[in-house]
Amino acid sequence: MNTSHHWINGQKISEATSYFDSISPVTGDVLARVPVADKNLLEKAISGAQQAQTAWAALSPMERGRVLRKAADLLREHNQRLAELEVADTGKPIQEADCVDILSGADCLEYYGSIIAGDRGAQIDLGNNFAYTRREPLGVCLGIGAWNYPLQIACWKAAPCLAAGNALIFKPSEMTPLTAPELGPIFKEAGLPDGLFQVVHGDAEVGKALVEHNGICKVSLTGEVNTGKKVMAAAAGSLKKVTFELGGKSPLIIFDDADLNNAVSASMVANFYTQGEICSNGTRVFVQRDCYNAFLEQLTKRTEKLVIGDPMDPATQIGALISEDHLTSVANACEKGVTGGARLVTGGKRASDLKGAFFQPTIFADCEDGMWIMQNEIFGPVMCVTPFDTEDEVIARANDTPYGLAAGVFTRDLARGHRVVHALQAGTCWINNYNITPIEMPFGAYKQSGMGRENGWEALEAYTQVKSVYVELGDVESPYE
Ligand code: NDP
């Protein structure tokens, strides 16, 4: 059987006193056994990162950027191999992984490798004296990842963190531990000194031990809202900085002047890409009454044509859910949809002709805001469609949720598009598209869906602290003799 490894101080470490299995969502087979980090290994990872970070921070941003840009090129060279490994671990279709997951990580490394040399502080004129500000790194940061985009999440955290002069300790989800350690040798070949990027495996207890450790300065978590609350509480003991990318129940609003074809395409991407296992998905689809039936008709026809099957087959559009347990939770959610009175238009069941955790793309229509399926994140291929009449009504209904990750608006009236988006309580919004996440654009949430931003210039703020320096050019004016 394959054994996976931690990546610590530039080396693979597979020895451990306990292991867990990484299971294929398709075959149920064990893909690899994975070592669990014990207390000694965590100490080794943190002290190695601390030692490496000081010298790394002392390099010029240009020098650090060069390493990240080289890592981006190397990552692209490994795209196919890593995409296949990601597919094995997550069950997502190869037609997605080979053009999104790894390449988005490479884009992120290239972006921060490019912009970091342009980061500058301010000079503040104080008359006879002056002050200036410097953006300085925090030290050793911790990244904790979810299972839906494992390597992309690792890169989205590593790139701004390292560019700013920090070290990163990354703990992948136990469900998908295989690709993050593969970044280690890529960084090493690119010239990143050992210790700056460490990968440690383990469960929530390992994550908690890291969050509580005094050697960690900041935590960036991608995960569920409840995990965010626990991590925030644990980080409060030492007042660590936190960045959270958490769950959502985002609205996608389709006005009756929208291009119907585009609106349907975006709704499908917003619900069925990666089998619906995407935090920012537009799972509450509000459709203006005049185009409601036409929208549903085209949506249903196109959804029923989606190809479910072997994730490694390039024709497959819907892969396997992450696990049998998760499939059960998605199926239970669909049960609640039916018993709660929503109209099941298509799907709602596992794809029983296939071995593995495959679930049919599902559409519920005539949904009402109070229904369980309209209020809770399902994290599977389940779309809830509901009619609306007026702009004011739909804004109020869209905002009526504790979540605030993302939102979309489809309309040919761009003034309305901007007006509505400005009124929506969501950190990431799209007009006439959905789920497009270029690295240049900050990504993050309002309300309980998270705090802080990934990507864009804003992520650098999350990995740095500002130092103000006052410079005296004259004598000290002393009130004392
Ligand atoms: P979880 O919150 O269950 O886990 C996320 C990570 O946190 C895992 O590595 C997990 O370890 C770890 N963890 C769990 N409990 C603790 C703890 N007490 N202290 C420290 N670490 C802990 O999320 P999932 O992996 O199930 O991912 C799905 C969720 O992630 C969904 O809600 C989704 O919306 C959200 N998500 C948000 C994104 C965003 O950008 N906003 C993007 C992707 C997903 P282990 O798995 O080993 O238990």
C-alpha cells in the first residue's frame, strides 16, 4: 500500500505512531495511508519554520518573488500528474482539475511573485520631521484546508503568505491529504529554503493543537462556519490574527431581461461544478416570474444531459461526492426538500447505476424561503429555484441569511445590475456570470461566511502588519531640565 508523507524542513516524513487512510470516493479503496503528526513533529515543524523565516523575511521582495514565479512555472509543468492525483483524492472530474485546480494555484504563485516587489509603505510629512510605514511579515502562519480544492487552497494560502516574508505550516483536510505535500519538492526546486513551507497531516485535534500553539502568529482557515467559530475561540487565547473562508448559501438573481441561455449556463455552473461542492455556489436561484417557466424548462433539459461517471473520463461532467457519508447527508437534505414541500424537478437520488458516491444533479422548484433546503448549506449538486416579482423584494429575500459569501445578478440593465449588487450583503459578487475567481480579484465574505480576504492586494494585508517609524531630524524638545 502507498504511504503518504508530511513535508518538513525540505524532507518527506512518513514514519508515525498512527496513520489514517485516504479513501477513493469512487472505488472506496484505500489510496494511501497517511501519517498523523504527533506533538514532537509539530514542534519540529514550527521550530524549523521559525528558523527559516527570519532569513527569508530579510530577502528583498524581488528575490522572494522570483522563487514564487519559478514555483508557478514548475507547478504548471506538473499539472497533469497533480490533476490526476487530485481527481483520485476528491472524485472531481478531470475535465475540471486539469484546467482549474492546479493552474489556479500556479496563477496565485505567479501573481504574488509578481506584485510583491511593488508593495510599498508610505512617507508621512510632519513638517520638520517625517514618519514612514513598512509592511512587515507576521512570522509563522498556519493554513488549514477544506477538501474540495485541496491543492488550490494550499496555494491560495502559501503564495501571499510566503511572498510577504512569512513561513506557512499547512494542514490539509484528512479527506484529501495527497496533493499538498507534492508542493514541497516544487518549492524546493524553485529555490525556497527548507522550513518555509511545511505540510503536516492529522485530524481536527492536530489542527487545534496548531491553532493554540504560541509559535503560530496567524491562522487562515477554509472550512465550515462552525469550524471557524471553534478556531476563532482557540485563537483567542493568544489573540492570533485569523482569516476565514467559510460556508455559504448564496443567492443568484435572474431578472426577466437577462440572456436566458447565459443565465441557465451560469446557474448550472453555480450548482453542479465540482458536484456542487463549492463554498460560493449560488444555491438559491431567484428567477423573476415572467421568465420563470422558460428558465426552468431550459435548465431541466440541459441538467438532464449532464454526464455523470468515472471522474478520470474526460467526458465526465459530474464526478463523485467526497464520501459515502457526505452522499448520505446530501440525500437527507433532498428528503427534507421533498417533505418540506419543494417541487423536485429532477434528480434527488444517488446515481445507482454507478459504483461510488455519485449523486444526480438535482433541481427543486417553487422553493420558499423558510424551507430547510433554502436555509442550509448542502454542499452537493442541489439547486433551489424560487420565483420573485420585484427588485426590492428579491434584495430583501437574498439578504435574509446569516451567510454572506457570494452573490450573482443576471440582467441586461447594467445600472440595475450594479444597484442590486451594491445592496447585496456578500463579499464576492458577479454581474452576468458566476463563480469566476481570478487571482487578481479579492475573494471573501460578509457576515458568518468569513473574514479577511484571499487573493488580490487585500490578501497581503492579511499576512502582514504595518510598522510606523517616526524620524527626528532635530533635537528632542524636552519638558525637563
Ligand atoms: P471542515 O470545517 O470540517 O474542515 C476544514 C478543515 O478544518 C479540515 O482540515 C479540518 O480537519 C479542520 N478542522 C476541523 N475542526 C477543527 C478545529 N477544531 N481546529 C482546527 N482545525 C479543525 O470543512 P470541510 O473540510 O468539510 O469543508 C467543507 C466546508 O468548507 C463547507 O462549509 C464549505 O462551504 C467550506 N469551504 C469554504 C470555502 C471558502 O473559500 N469560503 C472554500 C471551500 C470550502 P479534518 O478534516 O482533518 O477534520
